[in-house]
Amino acid sequence: MTAAPVTITDRALTKLAKAAVNSVPGTVRVPRRAGRSLPRIDVRRDDLHSPPTVEAFIAVSWPSPVTAVAENVATAIAEWFSVYAGIQDAPVNVVVTTLNHGTRIEIAPEPQSPQVTHPVAPEAQSLMPIVTAPLRPLKPIIIQRIESRRSHG
């Protein structure tokens, strides 16, 4: 028996990529005010079975090392796609669109890998038999047709 194929939608991949971006130190969330909110993710592919390409538009806290933050974002998205979705070597393009004043952060030499926890099914409970009252014998039903009287007049 073969397992049914799993299809991961572009919307699910977009949410996964946003979570990966938000996990990288130095990135900043920008709420929607006059323009679009950040991070903004575009996941594109020819069909549901082709590998996706990702474009991430991010905001970075200044004075952080912008290039290192962008590289870590690309690495994080590719790694999260690999770990959580099983998608290997997805091309990721990162565009830094905004620099927000903040505190300088130190970049770790390697981005932190996502921690994967596998769900555990609860133990199966034993079923108890259902006891009902015994069936009663059926009584015959006699249906008689009643002739209707029509008055002509």
C-alpha cells in the first residue's frame, strides 16, 4: 500500500517562510500602514508539483549587518523548507526594502536550525461493546385504500 501524495500549497509555504524570516535576529516586522507590511513573501511555481522559488521582502534593524541578516534569512527559509516541508534546494531571493532604527545585533556564525517535534498519537483505548434491548418482533400492518367520494354537481 503506497501513501497518498502530499501537496503543500503556496499559501502554506508563504506562512512557513514568514516564520523563518521572523526567527532570524535583526529582522523587523513592519505593520501595514501606508504600504505593504513586512516581511512579505512571494512563493511562485509552475504547478503544485514543481519546486518553488521564493522572494522575501524584509525590513532590517539598523545598525545591524544588513548583508549578514539577508544571508541568514535566505539560509533560514531554505532550511525550514527542507525540515518542515521536505523541499530541498529552493532558490531564495532576499530584498531588504526598509531599515528601521533599532539596536545593533550580533550575528551568530550559523543561523539556528528549527526544532522539529514529531506528534505522538495517544494510546488506543479499548472499545466496550454496546448492549441494547433485544429486538421486538414486528407486527404486520394492513393498509386499506379508502375510496374518495367525488361530488359532481
